[in-house]
Amino acid sequence: MAINWTMIYKKYKGKWVALKSDEKTVVASGINAKTAYEKAVNGGFRNPILSYVPAKLMSRIGLIHAV
């Protein structure tokens, strides 16, 4: 099932977020992954999911392949 991150994008664009295991509840954020993680752990969340919220959404066309 898809998760709607519209509100997360609006509030946290350009930042890293630490999420609960439900993948939609933000428990911390920061300018980098380390900061978001440390804030989450200090707030009592042992295993947050980290994700970067892009500053601008862009469409991608074409193949993506590993080198």
C-alpha cells in the first residue's frame, strides 16, 4: 500500500527525516542523516528509518542502470 508523504514533503523538504516503523510518523529531522538519527535516538526511538526529503520533486525519464 502506498504511503502519502505530501504533508511530510511540505514540512521537511530539503531535510533528512527519522521515521517510526509505520513509515509515516516523523520523530526527528535534520540537515543531515546523522543529526536526524541522533535526535531520534535521544528522543527514545532506537531504530528509526532515515529518509531524505528532496528539496524539489523531479520527473525522471529513461533507464537507470548500475555501473
